[in-house]
Amino acid sequence: MNKLFLYNTLSRKKEEFAPIKEGEVGLYTCGPTVYNFAHIGNLRTYIFEDLLKRCLEYNNYQVHHVMNITDVGHLTGDMDMGEDKLELGAKREGKSAWEIAHFYEDAFKKDLEYLNIETPNIYARVTDNIPEQIALIQMLAEKGYTYKTSDGIYFDTSLVKEYNKLSHLPLEELKEGARVEKNAEKKNPTDFALWKFSPSGAKRQMEWESPWGIGFPGWHIECSAISLKYLGQEMDIHCGGIDHINIHHTNEIAQSEAATGKKFFNYWMHGAFLNIVGGKKMAKSDGNFLTLDNTLIKKNLNPLAYRFAALQVHYRKPMEYSEDSIAQANNGLNSLLNSVAALGEIKGGVNEEYREKFLAAINDDLNMAQALAVVSAVLKSKLSAPDKLKTILDFDKVLGLRLDLAKDMAAPEFNLSDLASDVQALIKARQEAREAKQWEESDRLREEIKKKGYLVEDIKNGYKVSKL
Ligand SMILES: [Zn+2]
């Protein structure tokens, strides 16, 4: 049995993973706030979490995966100030907050599909779990952890021992970070809202009755309530981006452990940022942010090229993004697809020696770069082609690059961006016609492209172009 080691933010060490229930893992991953498209920095975190989940499955664990969908209550400031992001999105687009939430939830799920990210067992919308959040706040109120201000019910962080156990930061530093947004009524700068009152005189689009008055839940309480509801008996691993450590996850732990008196999740894992070349962190507030659609899909690049790029950088290290790095990843993926496509039919066996090496790589805190090196080693080895194929397809259960479709996806010997610009324009126009379901127009353009010497074929998740 190969031991699985994972880096735990709580201990700041790689630890041997041991689940609460034998053979099963409860996995909670903080989900998106659905008020805009996901930016590719967010998507990097979901890729990391998918690799973790697939790695656990490869180790024969049955994974129970829950993800929340934040469709209310996430304010523009992390410390409970500012506007609700959903209501802000509604104003921006002239739609209702509910319409905004549904639209961007669908867009998010489509992104995950493009990136071949496995669907969680449970998607839990915050608005579908309001009673659970109210019940948890009531437990905290009964135990004396809450107090009321003019704008809501707050959690008193001074009553919690080891409030900084996840961040490992001196309390003074956490307080300093929290002082950025001033709220004179808070007893401590790090205190946070459990329930916010609807502003008097103004009706919010999303609001609910509660024992404290009409309002909506604070951002952090949702993940505690939802994870306790679905994973209460198996609080194994909780994940998110590193930006969640100091506030969101710290507060989730504080309130959950105060309410239940029990440890809230044994392992905390965090994915590092994506930096745009030049070293700047991506944030939606920067306006013109990068999405899967505008960085890859609209440029006729395989969206899985982004997954392939993410595989090459360890999840705890910052990843650099540039158009060049994505083009390189796209070439790298194409070359892998071509090599796999050339291996023929699936009829061989999985090579145990290489399987062991692959497992050792992923079980070392998801060393995917090393895992890819094992894939290259298999391709270069003396194994028979059918055995190579079977072995690599076995690894792809974790890599998730759809290598089973290599024959369909195998790219032409040239890059689309190398084609003459009129051919590129025709291909793009045909793609747009297909998306608009203008089939006749798309067929007409296909013929035009043929005349230029190229064949376009539709395949799962896209199309491929070859020379005639
Ligand atoms: Zn969360």
C-alpha cells in the first residue's frame, strides 16, 4: 500500500493522510460566488481540487465531495462591508439577483466541464440552505459567542482560543488586516457578521426572516452550515485558494468549533495564485479579467491546454500566466495527444512498475510535474504500444486530459494560429455559426474552408482541422 502525503496548512507539514472512516473521504471545496464569470485564477484552484479528488480516487478512496455555490451574501469587502456582489451584478446587467446567480452558476459549471473537472456529489446553493445557517447562528447565540450591532449579528472572535491556528499569523497582524474596513461597532477588528440586517427602508432582492430580523447570512457561515450538514461525520479535507486562509477559513473554523465543540476538518489544503506575467495577482475588480472563454476557447485553443499548464506547476507554487505560456501548453498537449493517438488500439495491460512510479509522484502531495515525467518515460520505454496506451490511460484517470479521445482530439501537425488569416477567419466564422445553430451557414463555410485546402471536422468538445 502506497502512503498518501498531503500538505496540511494547519500543521504546515506534509502529513500522511488518514481518513475518519476507512476507505472514504469527505471533501469540501469552497465554491464560486456567482455574480460574474470565473477568472482563470479561480479555475486554477478548481483544477488543483480536481487533481486532489482524482488522486484520492486513484488510491481507492470513495470521495464524498460537496461544493457550495455562493448566490447571496458575499459582500465586496471581505470584512462584511460594501455591497452584496449579487445585487451589484444585478444592477450592472439590469437583471434580477436570481437571474444573475443562475446565469453565472451555469457558466461556472460549463467551465468545469471544459476543464474535465469531475462534478461534486453535491452542489449546495447558499439560498437553498438558509434554515441550516440560521440554526447554526442560533447555536452560537445560545453559547454566548454572538452580539448585535446596528447592522447585524456578529461573532466575537476574542472568545475563541487559537483564532490564528490556520493562518499562523500573530493575532495583531490579523487584526491589522481586518482594520482596513472600519466598523466602529465591532468589539474586535477580526469579528465578523453571521447575519446582516436588510438596510432599513430598502428592500433587498434576496432576504429572509430570522429570529433577529429580516436580512441575509454573512459569507462565512454558509460553508460551516453546508459542510456540517452534508459531511458532519467525515470532516476530512477542506480546500480553497490561499486567499481564503486568513479570513474565510479562519472564521469557518472559529464559528464551527465554537458551535460543535469538535474539530472542524482534519486537513486544510490551499492552492496558490495565478500571476499574470509581470507578477500581478488576478482580481475580478480589475475589470478586464481573463476567463477560459477569452483566453482559450475564443482563440481556438483546447481548454484542456490550461489544465495541462496547471499540471506542470505544483499547486502550492504561484503559476505564471502569459499568452506564450498558454500557447506552449497547447503545443505540449497536442504533442502528447499525437503520441497517444499513435499507440493504436486499447488492448494491452497496465505496467505495474510505471504505475508504482506514477502513484509515488501523485502521493507526494500531488507532484503532477513528476507524474507527467512518468508519462514521458512510458512513451520512451521499451513497452509494447498497447501496454503503453493502457498504462497512460490508467494515469489519465488522475491527469484528466481526455487522452482516451486522443485519436479524435489529436491535433494537426500545424497550429491553427499558423494558418493564413483568411482561413482562420473562416474557421472562426463557422464556429460562430455553429454556436448560433445556423447550420446552413456553417456548412457553407465548411465548403469555403475546403476550397482553401483544409478539412474541419466536429468532435466532442470542439473540432479539428486537417490538411486535405
Ligand atoms: Zn467557503
